[in-house]
Amino acid sequence: RDFPETLKNSEFRLSLQTRLQKLAQTEPLTPSQKIALSLFLEDLGISKISELQDELSHMTEIPQVIVGLEILPFQKRTLSMIRKIRKDWEEIYLDLIFSAEQNLLRDFVLQELNTPTTQDVLKEKLNALLIHPLSFAEVFVWYFQKIIDSKSELPFAKPDGQNRFFETLLVLLDHLERKTTYRDLVKKILSLLTANRYKIVRQIMAQSNLEEVKEYLLLATKCKTLTDHDIKILHSLGEVVHPSLARLRKEKEQGGTNEDQIIWTTQEGYQKLQSRIQQIATVETVHNAKEIETARSHGDLRENAEFKAALERRDRLQAELKLLSDQIAKARILTPEDVSTDEVSVGSIVHCTDAKGEHLRFTLLGPWDADPDQQILSFQSKLAQAMKGKNIGEKFVFQGETFTISDIENYFDQKEGIR
């Protein structure tokens, strides 16, 4: 804060200029450090801009260099120069949305790209968040918060785009819960969903059709961080908008197991679920009981945060154990004989092309086998349902895009290749 005043001291200013110039000539500097030094000297009245612009015009790996600058004002000034002197500035800016670590830098780049002339290419780039949310988890959550604002004019900020991002957010939450490195991000997502009496959820439910709401509720039941109370509220919010959901829920509770309720799984997926049930029942529940007793011994339970947290964890474990136990009772292990190559079904490997002619491959298996990074889909997912029952040569539509099925293979015939 005192630096501008300090610079008014001519002796100090001259000394600083001399030292920085000497540093530029004698010390080995990274590209990021060279840029920062040039901008610093410019602020001290020694112009290095022409030299800097010349260097920037030929520099490679610009996004990494910008990230390495760290000082936001320097990053903005450098990007402004790049926009003037480089034809590939759009590509550099787009890359930074995904590679920048500072949200403030992402905000700046996003604002610069959200113009009539560049919004289409921006939307195309941001579509990667919907296709590969796990690869860009932090960026996804950052952008979701941007578009959920009713005043936002960003790509995907209209109801259909918000709905797609909300659905993908639930898918992302389910997968992040399994990775301890994303614990803070999971808490952030949970806070977003439950804040202000589930304001975001109410907004999304109000603008979604019945099938979309049913998909949200299905995905929510897979998220372990959502408590039974949270799930009940989500169902209530959905039933307010679509009263028929209440009737469907009652019918489901009264009905028995039928073909639609069967949960298909591979042997590996079944064993994975068994292991998880065993882990909860014999390890995590026992550990939680010890946590509760330890917290109880600390005294006054009304002001005992550890005790409350341990009880909440017990509720989550019990809810997860009940859910998984109910699911495993409906499980049916997939065999080669269950899979048909005449049409898309559980156990199919589907080859298809999009409108641009790009080849895509999806494997349809059970929910415990799903791996979006490997293009292995749960047969319960909307994308799998969109292609279910289709034959070779037929088309299907998903999220407004048309795909043509070019081949159908049996998962078990290709199993060794997938591994």
C-alpha cells in the first residue's frame, strides 16, 4: 500500500531501476519472470513494451506463462497485449479458462470472450465441461455458479443449458465423493445445492419437464453426501412442480420387482458393490461408533460439534447401507447370453458418428461399472436410454445433437481389449 508513496523518493526510485535492469541482464529468468520484470520497469518509467511485444509474438506455451505470472494486473496487461499482436489470441484465452488456477483470471478471460463475435467458439469450448466434467471439476463448478444467475448472459445460461449443467453437477458429485482429493469441492457443491432453502434446486425444478426431474431425483439418490432429509426435500420440490411424481412414488413403493427394476451388473461390478457393503458394515460403522463414544465423552452434547458430526456420519452410513442393500437385492449379473448385437441393450458396445462425422464409442453396463472417462455408461443414464433399442443405421438424439449408430458389439467379445 505504501509503495506508490515510496516511489516518489527519487533516490529510491533510481536505485530500484538500476537493480532491476541489472537483474534483467545477469540473472537467468523464466518467461513469466521476464514479462513481470518488463512490466515493472515500464511502471518505473523505463519502456520495455516494444521488446516485450516482440517476444510475446513468438512465444510458445503462452497459457502456462500467463499462469506463471501470478500477479493478476500483470496477467491482464499481458493478455491485452496478446490480443492486439497475435492472431491466435482466442485460442490462448480459451485455453486459460481450463488451465488458470485463479477464478479472477478466469473471470477476466470469460468476460473478454463473451462477445457477439466470439461467443459461439466460447460455447463450443465450454461444452467440454458437459462431456468431460471429471476432467475439469473445479472449472465446472466455477462456471455452474456463473450461469445459474438469472441475470447471466453467458453461454448455457438459459433454462435448457442450466438444466443440462445441473444434471451433470449431480453426476459429478457422485464421482467426486469417491475421491478424497476432492473433499473440499464436494462440500462446496453440497453447499450450493442446499443454500437458501435449496434455492438453486427450486429454480431448476420449476423450469424442468417431468422426465428431467425424474432423472435429477435418480441421480441424487446416488450421492452419498445428500442425507435422507435432503433427498426427501428434493422429492418434495419435484412433486410441487409435477404432482404426478407423488403418485408414481407411491406406486413404486407398493409395487414388486419387475424387469424395469432389475439392476444389471458385471461380475466385477457386483463384487465391487459387495465390497462396499462389507466396508460400511464391518469397518466404517464400527469406526463411527467409536467416534460417537469418544465425542460423547467430551461432555455437553448440546455444544459438542464433534458429537453432532459423528451422528450425521452415522446417518449417512446407514442411509448408504440401506440403499446399497436394496440395490444388490435387485442386481442381476450380466452374461454373454444376455447381450444382443441386433439392437442396443445392456452389454452393448455402440459405435456411432455425430453430425461432424466424428467417431464415438460407448459401452453400456451397470451403474457400478460406469466410468465416464472410459466412455462406459450406466444403462440407467439418459444417453444410454436415448440409444436403447436402436439398430445399426438408426439415429438417436441426445442434448440436441443427432448421432448415427454404425456398429453394435457384444461387451464380452471385446472384454479383453477394453482391459
